[in-house]
Amino acid sequence: MGYKNIKNIILEVVGIYINILFLPYKFCIYYIGKYISVLSKQLSLFLKKSTQLFKKIKKSQIKYRFSKVKISIGVSLIKNKLKVLYKKRKYFFIFLNNSNKFIKKNLKKYKLKIKKVAVDLFQFTAVVKPKINFLKYNKKLNIKKPKFRFLFVFKNIIFQSFILVVGICGLIFYYSVIYTLPNVDTIKTYRPKQTSYFYDNNNNLIYKTYSDEDRTIVTLKDIPTNLINAFVAIEDQNFYKHIGVSVPGIIRAAYANYKNQEITQGGSTITQQLIKNTLLTPERTWERKIKEIILSVLLERKYTKNQILEMYLNTIPFGGTSYGVETASLMYFNKHVGDLNLGESAMLAGLPVAPSKYTPYNSLEMAKERQKMVLVQMVKDNYINLDDALVAYQQKLNLAYPENLIKYPHFSYYVSDYLESKYGLGILNSGGLRVYTSLEPQIQDMAQEIVKSEVDKLGRLRISNGASLITRNSTGEVVAMVGSKDSKAKDIDGYYNVTTALRQPGSSIKPFNYSLYLQNGHTAASLILDEKVVYKTPGSPAYIPKNYDGIFRGNVTVRRALSNSLNIPAIKVLNSNGIANFISYVKSFGINTWNNDYYGLSLALGAGEVKMTQMNQGFSVFANSGYKVNLNPIKYILNSSGDVLEYNPCLASKDFLEGRRVIYEPGICKTPIIDEGNAYIITSILSDFRARAEEFGTNSVLNVVGTAAKTGTTNDMKDNWTFGFNNEYTVGTWVGNNDNTPMSYVASGITGASPIWAKIISNLTNSTNKLDLTKKPSDIIQLNLCSLTNTLSCDACKGYNEYFIKGTEPTKACSDDQIKKIKQKEQDKKSND
């Protein structure tokens, strides 16, 4: 509400009030005169009748019982009643006020009293014997009409009007200022918006995020004295003397505002500026200014000067999204505030009055002029001497031009999305978090380079992009995330993160299908008939699966079928497991995107979309001996108070917890999903170079010693994958096109994702983390089987070794005669052919 509005309202209210105020006085004077006149007439009539009555009494010589009572008593009573009424006349103005209702009520009351007096007098004369001649009272009483004292009434009107105006102004002031005044104690809980920072595994800054205020809170002891003195000198010279408000400053600002006919200066102290930045809005109105003054005085009574300075220096704006001296120091000079010299401090102190005007990015000349002004004022206030000011002014400013800091954007945004979904955008962008991530820059750079160089070789195959994800098995840490070959490549939508995208996995899903098959009591030596099969569903065309090479192999073991990625056996295994059971099973591994009920048997070949992050977590279950460890890009997070917001429970070292309060305790590190023996058998199949040679050859790039791998290619040639692991890391790779354009050709295990995977895993595998299948779980036994009978071997048939979970191993062995007959039968068949 502006000043002019308040003035108009007051004038309107006073005018209405004066009109109303005269109304009850008019009524009062009129009714008092009227009823006193009536009373006089009644008394005159009464005396006349009384005289006539006494004459009759005298004639009749009636004796009265009360001879000692004089009739004068009655007359005196009437006189006294009248006098009392006349005396009360002058107080009627106070009693009546300006209420018509009140006037009517009181006039009615006094009218009743007058009538009662008249009745009492008549009753009195009927029983009182007069001793004197009552005729002498038969005169009109000398009752004078009260004079209307205009001056008295006018003074009362003026006085009450003044009281009303003051009351109205007081109410307006109360409801516009006092009633809406914030509680100064709320500044204790005031938390300015702070920037959140992300760090890699080596504690190097990789990303920062904020809403509209880029701010980092620092304590006063971290701020150099020169910077503090510079602000006090240029912003509030009497800061250490005043009580929150500077009267000379207000007078100076008021004169400037009057001269310019608008609010051009604030005359604000540092305390007032703090109030404006924290508890009030920056609008320029008289109401806000009054609030600012009141709150400043209250704030000075509750906080020390140093506390006020610290809050002020952390909230002032420096242009754009930069708030607080620490962020401004980093933006303009790329150094922490504690490292600023005198010249840099003076330059920063001159910015808040008009950041866009004095920023050195717009005009270095204006910035230097403002810097000189600050230095001169510091000399005047004896903070520095003239020589120091000259040196500081002549010193060159090494400006750091702002840039959008974001290293490893795919990973940084992945972490940001994770935190936003968990804590909300407000905490992420304004909570001042310190996020220490698991990303290892050396591994990240290595993987990024390999993906880019390999994809560049695949242009002839119509492959434009690639991706890779590296996670640590024991902790779930995301060590590297390459979302595309180049995050800045606009021609391929490089900003799109393939590692978190939904895409079909192809045959890379098969290990989970066979794991469920083992869980249901089958073994790696169980036979599956690889032949043409037709699945018919009412209302749908027949489904006829085919192998990659179109060949039928007859009876094949689980090991042979999985290691060579045969399709028909995989379809039959899924049919045996049940689609619903399989969907539920993979969910326990962390693959939870299959939420529809229309999937068919093609799900065994990867027809349902998944994310690379989910697949990495699923494959790590095999590497972790059947335990699931959730993927986690976070090591630990500190909030703005230094408390631990969350941390990865699987980390070996937790030194960061010492002396800190933990807000959210994490859950358990790992959860058992499958039997250890089950995981061991699947791992042994995926690392069996000899078993997969039938499909991939003996010199496949997948044959990295100490690792296990599984490839996958979708039928429409839109996605090509390789997933694999050693004891420490799980690596997923992908090639294809972001726009889902089909590739022209890719040979799993030779071209596409496999060479990328092989190079990355080779760089990550050493003697300390390679797979060692000689260390078998306690529930695993190894037996020699005859390949002709798929039973225990005999002298005539020394076949191959296979692993079994105890209780599932074969108990019968072949016989020499049986083997001779089988071999003879095969020879006869060849002869006939």
C-alpha cells in the first residue's frame, strides 16, 4: 500500500467520521430540550391541580394523618430531580457518543424517570397534610433552557477526530507493517540456497548444480580481513557503531528520493541489507523500509557484529547466479575467497551495489574505477595506507572467465537424476550437498577413448554410436559410464545416455533363463533337443524359432546350448520355466522393466526392453557368487551442515564417518539371490572358451583369460551387446544407432560390441582379480562324463568334466559294451550315407 493510498483513505475516513459525529449531538440537544420542556409543563400543571386540591381539603376541614410532614418536601424533591437532570445534560455528550442507538436508549430511560417522579408527587400530595400555604408555590418554576455551548462541542469534535485519525493510522500501520512483520528469530533457521557439488573418486570437482543462486557458504574466519574491511568501508562506514540503522544515511537517502521524486537510494546499513536479502523482498516501498528498520534494530540486539557480517557476506549477490563471496571469488578469480589479495578484495566489494554495471566482464574500466573508490574509502577509514592502495590498484587482475563446468556429463546427469528422485529437486539444487561419487577418471577416460576409436571403425557397418558401463562387483559402484562415443556430437544425439536407455538385450539375457533352469533341478549336462519346433497360440501366427546359423544340432547339453547361444534350446528352456516365473526371476536380479503380460517365448531371445545398468547389476550376481549388490554411483554425501546424508554400505573404508552424524542409515550391502553353486556353474559356462568355439571360433576376441562373457544381438539388427566380468568388475558394451536405424551387419564375438568389451576388460583384468574356477563352492562337485551317453564315464568313454550341484549329479555310468554298440551304430549310419 503506497503513501498516496494511505493519505486518501485517511481523508475519506475523517470526513465520514465528522459527518457522523455531528449527528448524535443534534439528536442529543433536540431531545434534551424537548423532554425538559415537557417536564416543566407537567410540573406547572401539577402545582395548579395541587392548589385546587388543597383548597378543597381546607374547606372540608379534613384531618390528615401525617401532620408533621410539609408539602415543601414534595416541591423540593421535584426541584432536586430537575437540577440533577440539568447537571447531567452536559455529560450527555460523553455518554451518547456517536451512536443513535445509545441516544434512544438513554432518552427512553430518562423519560421513564420523569414520569415516575410525577406519579410519586401526586401520590405524595394525596396523603400529606399541608402546614403552609401551598399557593406561593403555584408559580411557574424558573427553569431556563440550557444554552448550546458551541465552542465546547467544537473542541470535543476536534479532539475526538484527532483520536480517531491517530487510531486509524495506528491500525493501518499495525496491519501493513507490524502484523506482517517477520519474526527476526527466523533468521536462525534461514538457509540460503546453496550449490551442490559432485566429486569423482579422487575428490576432483566434476559437476555443480543449483537452481537460481550459485552459492557456497563459508565462515567468517575463512574470509580475509581485507575483504571484510573493504565491504565495511564502502557499504557501511559506521557498521561497528550503529544499532542497525544509520540516521545520517536515512536522511541522505530521503533527501535524494525527495529531490528525484522517486526512491533512488536506500540508505541501508549492512544489517538492513541482510534483512532485505533474507527476511524481506527487494521491493522499494515505504512499508518494506519501515519493516527493514525495525527488524535491523531487533537483529542487532540478538546477534554480534561478526555474526551479522558472516551472514551478509554469504547472501549478497555478485551478478547473474553468483551469490556470496566464495562463489564470486571462484567465478571471477578461480580461487577460494581466503586466497584473495587486496586488489581482488576491493574489486569484489565494489560489485554488489550494481553488479551488471561494475562487473569486469562488461567493462574493466568501470570495474577499476569502482575498485579505486573502495580503496580510497579504505584509506580514509584507516584500514590501509595509501601505498598499499596504490599497489593494489596497479596490480593486474587475473580474471577467470566463467565456463559451464561439467566433466563426464552422462555420469553427472545420471547421479543428478538419482538424487532428484530420492531427495527432490529442491534439496539437490539448493541444499549445498557435497556428493562424493564412485567415478574413477582414469578408467572413465580409458573406456571413453576405446568406445570412440572402435565405433569410428564401424561406419561401413552403418554403426554410428557405442556405449559402455563399468561397475565394481563387490560394492556396486559405478566406476565409468560412457553414454555415447561423444556427448557433444549433435549428429548422433550424443547427449543421449544409452546406458540408462531401454533397449532389447538380445541373447545376452539367456544366462538368466538357464540359471532358472538350474534352479529348477536341471544341470549343465542336461540334454535339450535342438530341432525344428512350432509354437501355436490361438489368434496369433505360429512361432517358429531358428538358430543364428539355421542349423539343428539334435541333443545338446545346457553348457553347449548357452556357450554357443543357441536359440531353439533357449526357447524350450523358457517354455519349461514358464514366462511368468522367468519375469519374476529376473526381477530379483534387478531387471525390473518387464511389467507387461503380453510377452511370449521370444522373451528368451531378449524381446523385452532392459537397461544396461540393470544388466550390469544382473551379471554381477554371478560374479558375486549369487549375491545381489545394488548399483550405486555414490560413495557418500555430506549435507551443508557436514552430516552424512547417505553412504554406500559396501565400501571397505568408512573413514568419512568419523565424528559425523548419519542422517539416513543404509540398508544391507548384499542380498542372496541364487545358490552359490548356480552362480558358479553359469560363470564356468560363460568362461568356457572351448565350449563356445563351435560358434565363435577358438580365436574369438571374447577369450580374455580370467573373464566370462555373453554376447547378444537383436533379430532386427538394432542392438549389439557384450556383457562380461572378472572378479572385480562387470563391463557392459553396446553398439548401434540412437535413432534405431538397423545395422547392416555385425558378427558377435568378432565385430561390434565385443572388441570394445575385450579391450576394456583386458585393461581391467590382472592376476589379482581374474576368475579362478579352481576355487569351487562347497556344494559343487566335478565329475567326468561320457559324451555319448551323458552319464558317468567308463573305460571305453572318457569324455569331459562337468560341474554339478550336490544332489543333482548322475549316479549311473556307461559300460564298455554300451559304448561299442553306440560306436558301431554310428559307423553303420555313415556307411549307409
